[in-house]
Amino acid sequence: MHQNRYKRRLSTTFALLSTTLVPLAIGCATPSDRADPADSTQTTNQAVTGGQLETRFPAVGYVSKLLPSNGGTWDNVCTGTLLGSNAVLTAAHCVDDHSHFMYKFDIGPVDLHAGIPVKSIHIHPKYDRVEDLASHDLAVLILSRNVQQSVSFPVLRDIKPHLNKTHLLVGYGLHGNQYNQRRSATVTPISAGINGGYQIGITGVSGMACEGDSGGPLLSMDGAALYGVVTGGDSCATDGTDIYADAYADKQFVYSAIGARSFLVYSDPSLPPAPPTTGTPVPGPADVAPNILMLQPDNASTVSGVVHILADANDVSGAVWMDFLVNGQYVWGDATSPFEVPAWDTRTVPNGATILQAIAWNPAGLSSLATIQVTVNNQPPVATMLGGGAVVSSGLDLHCVVSGFSVQSYSYYVDGALVSTAAWPNQVWDSHGVADGWHDISCSATDAGNLTGYSAPVQIYVQNAGGVGWRSPAFRSYTGTAAAPLVILEAMSDEANTEFAEITSSSHANAMGICQQTYPLNTPGSTTLTCNWPRDPGRSGMNIQGLNDGVVNLTYHTHQTYPMGSGNYSLGRSFYIDNTPPLIALDPVETKVLASNQVQLRATSPTASHLWAEFPDNIVNVEFFAQLPTGGSVSLGAVPSVSGQIYWQRTADVPAEAIVNGVATVFAVATDAVLAERTTVVNRTGTSATKALTLNAP
């Protein structure tokens, strides 16, 4: 039994459901899990602890597997329920080791010499075998032949189980030291909306599940309706909380696996093809439309190039035809499950929002429609190379500007040859590898869709005989405040004999000016330049207080003399003026209620990322708050910025004091980090508009 995998998350998942929860596994039984009969100190557990023998409901049986390491013997490990003549619903974790074992299924008292071999195993595509208490813990087993006994199959209910009403648990778990009897117990659902609505929380009335009951059904009291199957919980306890996978919430998977044999993960090649399943339960009469499920691409995703479209559907007739439409226009038809458009070329539609639809038809002419929206983006990044006209000695800071794109990598070229590739837009190039003279430099940017945009080349002049450089400003964002209005400009000379140096600026009209400095002969080093800016003459630095946000391009010129002559040398440097607080907004769709008083909070910045900042608008932290009716607010937690991520998101529980008539009002506060003067970090905040969330009733 997966004893350790199905126990660790219970204490957090059910913190609101039980204050006495002891997280133990239910899992599937294996020989190592069984008590030693000779050890009188061990506790004797029962199948469906506290339950009773059950002679009704013959559709509930047991799943056994062949153990090659144990002499090739069979051992029953889990419970399953017939939903058709040869289709069994059980838990995915019971059979997710299908590559090592063979399985069979039988009903009645356990007889490991009997049973029908399993031909194929179909596991929910969103089941995660390494996650504790995983949602979508469902599998359908197709038997190699039909069950011969007369069996009434339960049907999947089209509603959630009634909370605090009595239901039945049926299983073949451990009883004493044997797994040989079908037993049942009455249980009560206490939560039907766990993990996005795909799990049910159960507490025992006359008993609870035990080892080997995994995959067992949660039934109506008459056994006619099936709500879920056992995933895990407080193993063999007399009280506590168990977890069930919600079968009806995943009904499309169940119907597709039974009718269309989709989601196949294993098929035993030694067995003949399985016959069609008869008596398959359906959610209504035989003349209902097919069930349909859109699988790929994801809704609200961004696509480019050639894309694989995938959907699945099933119908009571066993026959389905699928039509695929893009923006209302037919593009493909398929009659074989899983249904697909193997290669849709997104370049056949304009960039922007695009509607993808799948229509499933059955022989009666009834249809069902699935619709998703994606964003087509086949526009490569627009790249601009900075630094044209610079005279370079020793090295050059390479800077490629790209706006409005999610760039994955930047590449730089000198005279058409690749010299550097990295994820960050500013890189350093050593000019000693080329001869003095004019050279072309350019850049390219590749986005998440593997589309690459190339800049036009610009020319630089390499003169490695002299040396100039920068100490400040860094290639960053700066702000001017009343206390520190200046960006300190500091230049250096790598060589002696520098007669004078000056800095000029462009790209910002009222930042034009000149900084001049004369270096004494034979004294290389750095110095703060005295500037003659029109806005603030005589100050040692550029006054940027009150200027509009934007780029300032600086060019540093020096004149140097040598015994054999003299030369003029230049080096470019840019920085960004950011005099405004950060902008932040709550995502109107992804800021939403999850369950009861639990909310998902997501904030975005309308300011695009640029190469002067690692995060949009220089934001380093976003904190979420809920307003209090008495004034003020309460924090719902903070989220630090993560490189490459353009939004901030967290899940939080809204405290009772912030809820008024079932409504909580939330907002976000963003904190940025920019430089003042030269190295001083300045933090500013920006606050989003509020959003009212109507919470679910507890």
C-alpha cells in the first residue's frame, strides 16, 4: 500500500474539518502492510473499521495484482466498482505501478485463484502520482471479458453528495488479518469542494475506511448512485477524516475511458482485445448529446507557430464525430478518439484573441460544444541595438532594447558573428578581439514561442590604444527626490595623459548639458565631474528631479596625448529616469473566491519590463490587504518578485473581521526599488484599486 504517499498533507488540507486529525494512510494493501498473526501485541484492524458484512451491491469487488517478487503469487490490494459489464472504477494510486505488475478483478468473497484479467488501464491525465492525496485520483480498468454474474451497476450522480447526510462506504479492506469479505459502513460528507471541487471530505458514522479500501465507492444508501472513490485519510480510525475523489466532477474522464477507451496508459499485449462495455451508466436518457472535453492547448494560453489541438468525447452509442473550428471556421474533422488537429498553423490567423471550438456529434445528430480562447502571437520581438557611434577601447557594455515581449534570451553579434548569448539583456564585450577601426554590432531577442527578432546593425569605432570608462551611473533606474535630486556622474581613465573629459547627454530635452573635467597628466583614476547642466549649473551631477520618465543616453569623451600622437575616445552609457511610484492593479479574472473565505489574489503591473529593471516597474514586492469596516486594513500576505514572472499571486484566508455581509474588499500595494544619487536605494509604494469579493457561504 502507498502508506507514506497518502498521509502527509492531511493536517493542512483538513485543518478546518477536524481538530483531532491523525494523518495515516488508507492506500492499497501489500503483504508488508499486514499484521503478523504471531505478534499478539499488534492491533487487529477491520475492513471499513466499525462496519458490518455486506451482501448487497455485487458491483463492488476487489482488485488484485501479481507479485513477481513474492513467488508469483496474487494479492488483493484495492477495491473497485463495476460501472459496466467489463469496466471498473477505482483509485489511480492503486494501479499507477502498472509497469511492474499485472492486475485482475473479481466480485464476491476473495479467491486469489479466480478473477478476470485486466486488459487495459486508463488513468486521469491530471493525476500526479508523486503528490500526496492527489486530486483526480481515478482510474478505469477494462477487463478482458465481461462479468458473467447479474449485476446492477451504480450510476454517477449529477450533483454533489448531501453534506451531513448519511451515505455508504463499501470496501474489501483489512479485516483481522484477512482481505476476504465485502464490508460497509455509514459515513457523512462534511465538505464537497476540496482541491478545486475534485475531492470530498468524509467523516465516519458507523465506521471508516481501512487498508485495502482505496478505490472503494461512496454510495447512496440504496447503492444506486456513486459519488466518489476512496483516496486516503485516517487509516483504520474509528473517527477522523477520509478523502474521496469526486467521480462526477471528473465524469468526462470516466465516460471517455469507458466508452472511447481514451487516456490509455497500459494494455496487456498477452490478452485478446476486450469486448465493448455494455450497461455503461450515463447521466440521462440514451438520446442525450455527447460529453466533450477540450484537452489542448490550455484556455487563456499564448500560442505561436504550429500547434496540436486535442479534445476527447464519448457518447452512449460509442460513436462520435468531432469537428474543429477556429474563429467559427471549420478546419478539421476526426472520428477517432482522442480527437485532434495534428498541426494547426497559427500563422493562418491574425495575431490576437482567437476562439477554438470542438463540436462532438453522435449518430442521432445531437452535439455538444467546447470553447476556449487563446492568444496568437506570431510577431517576433522588436529589438533595437544601443551604442551606435561610440568609440570603444578595451570593452563595451552591449545593450539590446525590447519592449512588450516576454524575452527568453538575447544574442549579440559583431560584424555578423555571434559573440554572446544570455537571458539578461546587458552583456559585456571585450573589444581586444577585433582590429581598431569601424565595426557593426547588432542584437537579436528570442521570445517564449521561439520567435526571434533582429535589430538593425549600428557602427562603433574600436580604438584599443587608449582607455576610458564609467564608474557611475550604473545601467539602472534612478529617481530624483528633493533630498537627492542628482544622479552622480563619475568617469575614469584607464590610461594616463588624459587632458580633459566631458559627458554629453541626449534623448531627454531638459537634461541636455555638459560635464567637464581636466585630468592631471600621468594620474589615471576616477573623478566626479563638475557639470554645466542648464537646469542646475555648477552642481556635481545631473539634476533629474521632476523630469518625465524615460531613457537618458550619455556619451563620455576624452582627449589623450601620447609621445607618438594623441586621440579622442568615446564610450556610451544609458540609464532610466523613474520618477513615478509603481503602478499595480488587481487581475479582474484571477482575483477570485476559491472556497468559503479562501481567496486567490493576483496583481499585475501595466508597466512592461525593460532592460533597466529586472521586474516590471522596478517592483520588488507586492502585499495584499483586506479593508476593515472600522477603518484601516489587515494584511493577507506579501509576494516577492521572481525573475521572469510578470504577476504576483497568493492564496489567503480572509479573516472574519474583514468580511461585511459576506463581502471582502481587497487591494494590493506594490513596493519598488530604484537608485538615488549613485548607490542609495529608494523604495516607493503604489496602491491598486479595490475589488469586492462575495465569499461563499461556509
